[in-house]
Amino acid sequence: MILLSFDTEEFDVPRESGVDFSLEEAMKVSRHGAGRILDTLEANGVKATFFCTTNFAENAPEIMRRIVEGGHEVAAHGCDHWHPEPSDVFRSKQRLEELTGRQVNGYRQPRMFPVSDEDIRKAGYLYNSSLNPCFIPGHYNHLDKPRTCFMRDGVLQIPASVTPWLRIPMFWLALHNFPLWMYKALARRVYSRDGYFVTYFHPWEFYPLGEHPEFKVGFISRNHAGEQMVSRLDSVIRMFRSRGVTFGTYTDFARKKIAELTSVPSRK
């Protein structure tokens, strides 16, 4: 199964460079990108999971309707992406359920920072996808963590996919900067090895960032942004579909994986 996901948040990358960026401007970028993502998923007939901040959900009701009506999953991504609080684990779940009328089963911490396992369990999540099991200087050093799904405190942990051995992360930056043929080859290798493929992107990547130097977004983040990223995502989806591989939501996957990991072998 292919697990596409999108960290659907207010665009705050310019603030990392000291740019005074309003929520209104941030939402304009993210709404545009989310719309292009939904167009691409609809054109290919596949479902995905949208990890939404409550900031985004409250300020983009039309996008949230498209996500829900399109049969996609809404999962929690905290409240304010720029200022995450420990209580967001609880508050974001409750608020998203109020806004969508759907049960929220999964959580991903903003920027995949550490999050309390106890709080995740207490909040009643089925799964947590807040781990990128790789080494990226200044961001992640998780080479000692499992590369594939595992249970912890009764919650399924769904790490982002990395390649075997070298643990090359197959997330958004890879699709931006690897040659497309290389990304596809590595994605196929991960799927062949693990039986599933987990990756994530952000709506703002599908906005023409190269046309806005005032955002001060670094090259590796804006490379191939906008319609080129739409085309790249579409190409990856079509590649897997041509091989008969299924796409699903994280909840669909989690329920099957939990049953598999917790089943007791019968005695003969």
C-alpha cells in the first residue's frame, strides 16, 4: 500500500528567515497548494491522509470540505504550526472532529519533532506518524530508531519511509531535488522491501515559490516547486498505479498492521 500524506498547515517557512509573514498570506499559499494536490489525487482516483493544523482547518473550510467529500482522511497536526504546545495533541483532535464531524485517528507533530507517547495514548490515537528514522544534520538523528512500523504503548508508530541500509529519506525534499528517475527507483525499492511506502509533502510546495524571492525560501525547498511538483507527484502516483499497487489512508493501513502485529500465532 502507498501511504501519501500532506502536512496541511499554514505556510510559515518565511518566518524561519525573519520575514514578517501574516496568517492571511500564509493561508493564501497553503490553500492554493492544497487545491492542486486535491486536483491531482482526484485525477488519479487515489486517497490520501491530510495531517491538518487547526489553524489551517479553521481558515480553509472549502478545502476541508473537499478533503472530506473526496474520501480522504483528516488527521491531526497540532494547532499553530509555528508555536506547537504539548496540549495540541488533545486540542487539535477535538477541534478537527468538531469541524469535520469525523473521528481523528492519527497524529503527526509539527516538523516531526518529538511528542509525548503518553499524551498520544491518552488522547486515544490509533497511530502516530511523527518519526523520520534518518540522520539530517540540524533536524533528525534517529538512526537508532526502527525503520518500519512498530507498536509502542498500544499505538502504532508509522515512520516515514527511508531506504534500507543508507536510510535515505524519501520525503518531500527528495522529490524536490533528486532526479525523478532516481526518486522513483528508490521508492520502488522501499516498497519492494517493506511492502508499503510512506511519504509526506506540504501544500506550499505546490505554490510557485520561485516567483516570490521575498519569501526567502531556500533553494532546496523551492526547487521544482509549483506546477513542476504537481507533475512530479502525478508521475510517482501513475508509476505505482501502473504496477497495480494500491493507495490507502493511514487509518486503513494502521488497522491492518495492528491486527498483524498483535495477532497471537496459533499453536499446532
